[in-house]
Amino acid sequence: MIGNPEFTRNIWLQLSWQRVLGAAVVIGTIYYASTFWGELGRDFASTGGKWLFHFVIGLWSTRRAADALAEEVGGNTWEVQRMSGLSAWEMAWGKLLGGTAYPWLCGFFCLALMDAGLLARGFPRNEILYGNASLVVSGLTAQAVSLSVALILLRKAQLRRRLMVTFAQVCGLLVYANSLFKDVVSLVNGAQEVNWYGHSYPATPFHLASLVVFGCWIWLGLYRLMRQELQYRNWPWAWLGFLAYVVAYIAGFKAGQGQPVTAMLVWPFIALVLLTYFSFLADPKDPVRYRWGFDALRSGDLGRALSLLPLWPISYLVTLLVGVALAVLLSSEPLPPGSEDWLRYVWSSIRPDPQVLVIAALLFLARDLLFLLLLNFGRWRERADLAGLVYLLIAYFPLAAILSFLGSYRLLAIVIPFDDHNAVMSFGPVIVEILVLGVLVQRRWQLRTTVGLSSRTA
């Protein structure tokens, strides 16, 4: 660690002896005062230490992680750092752990306060150990998410705004929120064990293991984003591996329980749809860069073409494969087993074919991506994603609700996936939308690449 200049620089900036002494005095005073209040004081020490840790690591450190890059960009020193001899990995962890060094110091003092109170109350040591590990891993994961989102916004030339730094912090804070819950399944049915691929695992260790694995994936993503920022080539295999892991992880909760294969694919399919939207929004969508990728593919330079390939086409392809498999395996039963009473009533009144809904969802996903791509190839690229999401949300919710209220069910297939019990009416409108948007995207892309290449050549 000492051999990393970026980490060492941040340590010197963050951990002055005055700040270290101040943190130790404040936390020590809280613990010393709590010892005079007996059982009530020990309870305050454990609970107060935990909530102080949530505040310091969940709120403060995620802000510091997002600010670690924004401060460099705002101070016009980031370009100098990019030209330094540091590798992408050294830059990533040096900036992340170094920039959050003081919050982590305060957080470990809070953990010590919490553990002292729990030990005094007779809590088992293994539960305390699992709790500490869960909090630390959640903090490291949340900070990596904040810095990763900051890097994504930097690629989209939007990090200079303080609102975007706050957005990066909020993303990390949402990830950290999982540490507020004891285990995964307690949110659903309060069970103490998790059934995964037919085997039962204690909920707390399973939750911790899941956090560690997902945290490793997020740190890998941070490393790859830093590689892109430092102009290294990235291959898409890591993203493919992550998509495969997400499918395997989610499917494991239904596997080995006598459930059909379709039950194992429904939630992975939904997760892949969300990841497709996420990967699209995270991409800078540079039309000239897309042109370079196609030119490399036509010239036979497969390595360069793969390095220039965006992640969202890969995400859509995997989603398409899982969706087609789900549609083929789905039965024509109008109601899936295990639905709630109100959902059963709504579903039985509409009686849609699940296969039609899956295929329509894939078509609407393609339509949404083309629509957002059309906006990004326009004049206002910086606001294209936000504006496009607003338009799509209006179409999916208020407009669909209005059409339903007016009884215009045949028009619903224009705005949302809907089974009209007629293939032409169910798929025809969205296919027309895809064709029209495809033509418009191609024309605007040709215009933008012609102008972009001319300006860069000039």
C-alpha cells in the first residue's frame, strides 16, 4: 500500500494527527459516558455505535468516494494524473481507499464502540463477527459503486455538476442499504435459512457470502472503468461473466424445489432487462466510436472491434436468448402458480398468454433502446438519457393508465407489452415502431458520424 503514490498522497491529506486524535476522543468519550448507565448505557453504546457507523460509512464515505474524482476534475489535475505511470488498479484502489481513509478510521472506532456494548450484553462472538464483516463489505461495495458511477458520469461529461456527484453518492447509499437488514430472506418471510440449488444454508453466512461475491464484481467493474478512462483496451468477457453469474445466482433460489424451468428463468429474465437498460444508460453512446467499431469489424480487426463494442448490445443479446428460452418453455396457462389474490383477479380478467408477454417485452426493450439511441444521436446529448426516460415512463404508466381507463385496450399494445389475443395487434404496433426508429437512428447516425469525422479531421 505504501508503494502506491495515490494512496500515500490521500493518506497524508486525510489522516493528520489532529483529525485522528479528534475522532478517538469523541468516540472514546461516548463509550466512557455510556459505562455509567449500566444496561441502558451498554445498549446505547451498541446501538449508537452501529448507527454512527451507518452515518459515517453509508453517508459520509460514499460522498467522499464520489468527490475523490470530482475534486480532481474540478481542480484540473485529473488529466495530469491520467498521464502518470500509475496502473488502472493502483489508481482505482488508491483513490478509493485513500480518499475515504478518514471516514474508515471513524467507522472502525464506531465498530469498536458497538462491539464493546454487544460483548458487555453477552452477544455471541460469531454473530458480532458476521455483523462486522457485513458492515465492512457493504461499505467497501457502496464506495466502489459511488466511484464507479462518478467514472461513468465523467465519461458522459457530466461530473462537473454537483448534482451528479450527489447522484453518485445516492447510488452508493442505496447499495449500502442492504447492511440495514440481517439477511436476505427476512425481507420476504422471516426464514432463517436460504434454499439455494436444493441445499439449505444459514441466512446470515449466505448473505455475507453474497455480499462478498457481488462486491468483488463491483470492484472488478471499477477497475475496468478506470482502464477505459486511462485509454486501455477492455474485452467484453467480464461483463458476459457477470451476466451469467446473475442468471445462475437468481435461478438458484427456485432450482431444486420441484419448480419448473420457467420458474427459474422468470426473475433472471427481469434482472437481465434491467441490466440492459443500465448498461445502455452507462454507455457514453459516441456515434463516431460506434463507427470505428463497425469499420474495425469490416476490416477484419476482431480484437479492436470487440474492444470498441458497447456493453448494451451484449446485454440485449443475452436477454434475448433467455427470453426466447423462457417463451419456448412457457406453457399456455393464463395464470402462473403462487400469485396473490389481487393479481390472480387481474390476470384472470385479462387472461394474457405469458409467451406473448415475453416476446412483446423483448420487442419493447428493443424499441426503447432505439428511441434512447435516437435522442443520444441528436443535438442535446447531455440531456438525452434523462429526457428519454421521462418520455418512456409517461408512456408506460400515465398514458397506459389513461387508455385502460377509457377502455381503449386495443391501443395498449402501442405503449406497453399487451396480449390482444391477436398476433397482428399484439406485435404489429411495436414492430412498426422498431422499423421507423431503426430508419431514423441510421440516418441520424450517418449524419452525426459524417459531421464528427469531418470536425476531427479538420
